[in-house]
Amino acid sequence: MSSYLELTARQRIPAIFDAGSFEEFLPPSERVASPHLAQLDAPVSFDDGVVVGRGRLGGHVVFGAAQEGGFMGGAVGEVHGAKLVGMLRRAIDEKAHAVLLLLESGGVRLHEANAGLIAVSEVMRAMLDARAAGIPVVAVVGGSNGCFGGMGISARCANVVIMSEEGRLAMSGPEVIETANGVEEFDSRDRALVWRTTGGKHRYLMGDCQMLVADDTAAFRAAALEAIGSIGNASLTLEDLLAEQAMLSRRLADTEGLAEPMDVWRKLGVPDPASVPMLDADAFLELAAPYRAGGQR
Amino acid sequence: METLHYRFEQGTRPLGGMPQLVGVVGSGNLEVLIEAAPLQGACEIDIRTAAVGFGATWQAVMADFHARWRLADARISINDMGATPAVVSLRLDQAVESLTGGTP
């Protein structure tokens, strides 16, 4: 086992893609850093917190990106977003086999205000454009900063989301909810609660991620290969949207009034929900598969 | 932010290979970009740091670094978020090792 969680973005790329195959676009030596952060007299990074490029996965040409959670929590600024969008557009131009996004982000970089918000919306559009061009898009969420805000939405624009239990996926992050609605609503320091509500197991049971793996680079790589191979029609169809809407409606009705994830799991039919957080990935999948709310692929 | 610049003449160890980036611009950490550059045998180091007023410490850490490696025709660029001198030294060594694979 080799932890994915503990790697930097630059270490994740060679751990997931075929050895030596990745060619980076706009590498750090090009020094395309954030002009906004420089104006604010804040630290910048030579890659603005994201690696983008073209590599191979299982021999196929797969475009990809890895967000660096250690730089401003992986937050998306104008340059960071433009790099993601440029990579996705080039993947369309070059008819890539697939796009693999190694996401770790708190969402929009608030320092860059509207430029960051627009950047995230452009990322979503570019992801859907890639899918419309028949290119499967797969998102991986397994970093310690999770995937929140605009990037949480972006992740769900992918055909498949792959998570580890340690990965987290949501709209508002724990601190944001506590700040906005009070500690009675959500105690962001309750780590077990945070993972029960946003972690990979809950997302899998709720149908928000389609694959759950152990925190292991080989497991993530194998899941990415399997996911890309399993996607027939990558484009988002009306039938897909209607099926997703039906799933969400059913899920909402099934879980109405339930605030504690363990109650939600019990409602889904999971036997002994209290045991779920302690199970390893394989044991969890065996237990959870029959009860998950399902989800769009 | 504070910007610092150092140049050490007459290095003896030229660099080869593609530019490399090590480290991350996070709290108490830094990123080091190392590249070969035609500098008449010198090693130039550009630093952008969030910790203002530590020029003398940087000077000492950079002089130690140059004494260890004596790089020639090398450009090193640093984005720093308050890394301690020991962390800076380790990152610099990691950067050089990523290009040369060698030890001082």
C-alpha cells in the first residue's frame, strides 16, 4: 500500500499515469503565476497550484490534472482555472481517450473574487463540453483537503467520481456551515461527524461517488482504468438527467428530517450502521453495495 | 512580501536536465524551482518570501548552500511561506538532488 492522500499533486501524477508518460503543459519554469495574489502581496506558486498535461493510462492517451491542496487549499484562481479549461479543450481538439482529474480543492480562491468564480464555471462547462465530444471525464477525490465548493460541483460533472474513505466531497465545507449556521447545526471540530457527512463512504452510499477504494495509489490507478473502460457513452443525455433527478427526489424523500448520517444509512437499509466507519474499503463495499442510493454514471 | 536576490560566482558543478520543482507553497513550507541557465558560471537565487525582515538568515542559509554544492550556471527561484532555515536547506538539497541524483 502506498498512500495517495499523503502525496503532493506532482507526486500523484507519476503514481497514477503510466510511468514517464506525462507531459506537462505550462510547467513551473514558465512561471505563469497568479497576477491577483501578486497584487495583494500574497505568496504565489509557479504553477498556481495545479499540474495539467497529457499522459498515458493503460497505453491510451489520457489528459489529466492534479490540484495541489497544500497551496491555498487547492483553491481555484483565474490562472489555475484557465489551465484546467485549456487542458480540457485541448483534450477535445486532440480527441483524447479520456480526461482524469485528480481533484483536491476548497473551491473558488476568494482572493480572486469574480475571476475565480468565472474560472470554476468555465471548468464545469469545459468538462461537459469534453463529455459532449464523447470523451469520458473521471474525477478522483482522495486528498486531505477534500473537494468542496465549486470544485465539489465540478467533480459531479464528471462521468465517474472515484473516492477513498479519507476523501471528502461536498458543497459547503464544515467550517463554512458552522460559521453560517452555528455550532448547534454543525460542529466542524467533530472529525467523525465531518467524515460521516462528507467522506467517501457516505458519498458512495448516497450515490454521489460511483467507486470507493482504499487510500492506495495502485487502487486509485486500477479504479481509474476500470472507470474509463466502463463508460460507454460519455455525453450527458436527457435520460441521464431524468434518472439523476429521480434518484435525487427519491433520496430526498427517503431521508427527509434525518440529520445524522447513521440514521440515513439505517433508512437506506444498511444493517448495523454504527459499524460502517470502522470497515475497510473491501468490507464496506460488500456491506454497502445492495443499499446505496444509486447514481448516474 | 519581501524579495531577495543572491548571486554566487565561480561555481564548479554545472547542472543538466529539465527544470525541477520541489516543495509546496504552504504554511512553513516553500517551493524551489531549479533550472540550468547561462550565468557565466554563477548560481543565482531569487527569493519571494512572506516572512519580512529575515535577510541576514537567508544570506547565511544561501551561503551554506553554495558552500555545499558550488553550482555553476544554475538559477534557483523560491516562493516561501515562512519555512524555517532547516526546511529551506533540506528543500534546496532536494532540488539539486532531483536534477543531479548526487550528494554534495
